[in-house]
Amino acid sequence: MIRGDGAASPQVDERLTDGLRYTETIDESGRWRSRRCCLHLDGEEEPVSSLVLHSLSVRFGATALPAEGVGGVQTRPDHQRRGYNERLITRAVRGAKERVPAVFLYGIERYYSRFGFATCLAESSIDLWVRRTKGLSAPADLTVREADEEDLPEMIALYNELHAARPWTLVRDKSMIASLRHRTPWKSRPDVLLFERSGSAVAYAAIAHYPFGWIGRAFTVLEAGARTLADAHALLAEASRRCRELDLEQLTIHEPRDGTIGIACRALGCTVTEHTAPDGGGMGVLLDRQAVVDGLRGELARRAGTPTAAPHGLPATDRLLAPLGSGELVRDDATLLQLLTGYRSWDEALLLGEIERGWESSDPDGLCRRLFPGGSTSALPSPYAHRLDRY
């Protein structure tokens, strides 16, 4: 709904206590359908605190579920330290519960855990010395060129193919094109290289530009993907060539260690840096545990492999759905989310004392170890969030 002054009317306009008002306004103009959630003081049009909830499709492996992502959390400087942020987040997440079973964000340490958010993602990057790529070259049947706007849908499809089973990645659609085109007065959009064989994209790389007016000594690949090891070698050779042109000796690649690019870098010799935070960084919260468990029924069966016979002809994994949904098997929602996203394995949770005693009676065949193997395993890639998908 549009107001007479051309601005969108709030979908939610709720009077709170202490002279406060809470509003939610739909925004369709960005990459994702979003809700701007605001806290207003009586008599003031400008909100004292605001955030954005983005509508997302988040992978928990080979299955994606609808979710929302919190971004842009802020409070006006003259109203900070009065609890407005806390009231806003609590109310916004309560509203999200009516729409989605989970919410995610990228947060500072020692703050968002009070709202039930738990860390489910380790930050990682790859550093590679250019000299290690000296023997690499592109195959004769491979062409490299700058991507244009018509190529972006094919690049998005390749991304979805390469990360089809990787937790924490988003299912991309054509709205991603707007992000790759976006630029600001202080930051240029990335260069996108396309690697083709017989006219089809087999690899791509998004290379970061320096902010305008600043000359750095770093070469950063914001994102890259390749179907085969040979394609990955061609991509690394091209990135290294560009490094040498700038008289740089090292490049940083933001890709998971167990993707094709990561495997190629590790075989050449590289440094993989991983940072974990006890209660910050990539975080999530389950709003409807049963809905998440039910939605991932097929995903859990996939991780378990070919299901064995069970009573009444049900797949073996089905006997664990009820205790998982009720909390009998994994009581803590944060632990369950970490298990589902591959941030933690079943054995790690056992070692940390996060699994209820007596679980063996619910799982005599050790099925839980197959359902929750942790990331970077044959059943489940490591969870990863690409820089271009941050909200």
C-alpha cells in the first residue's frame, strides 16, 4: 500500500508501551523482498531504532528452507543504551516466527546470543602465493573473457549447481544480477570473469575492486567457482597473471576449503584461515523446531544414505523425527541448528556434553552419526556464506 506522499504504508503499525510504536514496511526494491522494522517514539517520524528482515531461501544441505536474514541493525546515536535495539529485535523476530521457521544474521560477539542466536558458521579464506601457480595454464579449449549482463544468469546457475548441497549458502535467482551491478560513490562493483568451453560457462571469478581513491596491496577474489580441477587451475592461472601485472605476490580467495577451488589451492600449497566465535559471526535461531525437522526429512534421509527397513515400512530416519522435533533427542535448539547446518558433528556434540544422556536407546544403530556428520564430509560440504550473499 502506498501513502499519499508516495511512501509505502506500514504492513504492521503497533502501539507499544512507554510511548513507543513498532512498524513493519515491505520493500520490494532490493535484491530480496524485505521488511523494514522500526521503533518510533511518539511525536517523531524518524525511527529511533531500525533493522531489515530479508526473505531468503537457505540451504541446510541439499534442501533449502524459507528463512529471514537480519541486517542493517542500528539505533540513532542520541538514543543508544536505552534498550531500544533489544526491544526492536525481540519484536521483529517474534513477527518472523509467523512466516518462517528460522532466522539468520552476521553479528558481533556477546550480543545476539541473548535473543537465542547461536554461531553456526566459521569464517574462512584462502591465501595463495602467486609463485605456486607458475606451472598452471588454461587448456586450449577454454576461453576467458569479461562477463557481460547477459552472462550473469548462467553464472548464477553455475553457482547453484556447485553449491547445491552446501549448508548456509543461499539459493540464488535473477535478483542476484542487481547485486553484481551495484556500485556506490565509494566502492566499485567487482570484475566478473567467465571461463567457457564450447560456449558454456565452466568457471567464473568475481574480483574485488579497491574502493575509489585508495590504492592497496591486496588482490582479492570475492568468489569463484569451477566444475573441474582443470577449470580451477585455469582460473587460478588467470588470477595469478593479473596479480603479477600489479606486481603482487599473493592473492586471497573467499571460497570454502572443500570446494573445487579450495581443493586446487590446497594441492598447490596455501594457507587456509578459519575463525570461529563462541557467540558471534554467522548466527541463526530456530523459531519452529518441528517445522524445520519436518522440512528436512528428505535431507536427513539423503545424509543417511539408502534407508534401511523400519517398522511399518517407514524409512529408518523417520523414527528419529519425533524425538528430534520434541527435543527428547537434542534438547537445545542451538545445538540442533549447529548439527543441521554441519557446524558441529554428532560426536563433537557428545564430547561437549550437548546431547541428552540415554540417547543410545533412541538410536541403537548409530544413525545420528550419519545424519549429523559435520561439514566437510562426504555426506555434507562445509557450511559457507559467500561475501556476495551477505545481508
